[in-house]
Amino acid sequence: MTKPAPWLTGVYPGSFDPVTLGHIDIAARALKVVDHLVIAVGANMAKAPLFSVQARVEMVTAELQDNAATKDKSWEVVPFDGLLVDFVQKNAAQVIVRGLRGVTDFEYESQMAGVNRRLNADVETLFFMAREEHKNTASRFVREVAALGGDVSSFVTPRVAALLKK
Ligand code: ADP
């Protein structure tokens, strides 16, 4: 009996406001596991984002195109609105990809994974532990440091740092 070729699609959702080195690392590592990764840029954020959803889609796309670990892999960056499990199903994906930086993330992420599992038991959440050097990198801090004129070069790429300066 011939088995069908395995094909694993993951959805990596986030606000990416802005995309950080931590996000890029998670996408690169997820792409070692999944065949195709859909990076879903959230449009319906509770607070007004610093960058428009279109700007964030372009920003993430540019970074993944430029990165040696991701540029030749199969991925797409799309705006996303609505219920995540529905989006996962529409994209014929099987897993949600998330990053974990520490205990604060764990509490929230474990609840969210639980809610998503109740909504659709076929969708699994796959977690990647943040690299040591990215443990304290969060978009919120990057926005705050940039607004106060601080150096964000250890958190984001030069391209994103330039966009933040504008
Ligand atoms: P943030 O929490 O920085 O505003 P997002 O909401 O865009 O970022 O996060 C999307 C996903 O990426 C979440 O699962 C989050 O835990 C993960 N993530 C964010 N920053 C990092 C990082 N520095 N290292 C690993 N994972 C991260």
C-alpha cells in the first residue's frame, strides 16, 4: 500500500507590530518542521497598532525574503482577521505555531491553546521555546524603546529599525 505524501502546513499568527528577531527565529525554526508556513498578521488588534496591517505584512515578507534560513522555504505572509481555528481550516493547515518566552507567555499560551482545542480538536498548537538571546524581546518593548529614542538594534533588523525611526 502506498502512503500519501505527508504534508504539514502551519499557521504562525501574531501582531508583528513590528516583527522582531525573535519572530523571525520562530518562523525559521518552524520551517524546519512544517512543509509550508502561513504567517498570519493580525488585523483586529485590541489596541491601535503602530504599523498598518499592510505595512506589517510587507515588513515580515521583506525579512523572510532576506533571511538565509527562510528565503528558499515555502511560506506566505497574509493579513488575518476573525477566528484563528477557522483560518487554520481554510488554509488546510494542521498546526498553529507559537513561541514561548517564559512563564508569562506560558500561562496565556496554554489557555489559548486550550480554547482553540475546544473550538477544533483537530488543530494542534506547536510551541517553540525562544532562544536565550530573544527571551526579552517583545514588540511592545521595541515600540517603547524606539519611541523614547533608544537603540533597538539588538531586537530588530536594520530595516525595521529604520522604519521605526520614521
Ligand atoms: P509580541 O508578543 O512580541 O507582541 P506577537 O503578538 O506578534 O508578539 O507574538 C506572536 C507569537 O510570537 C507569540 O506566540 C509570541 O509568544 C511569539 N514571540 C514573540 N516574540 C518572541 C520572541 N522574542 N521569541 C520567541 N517567540 C516570540
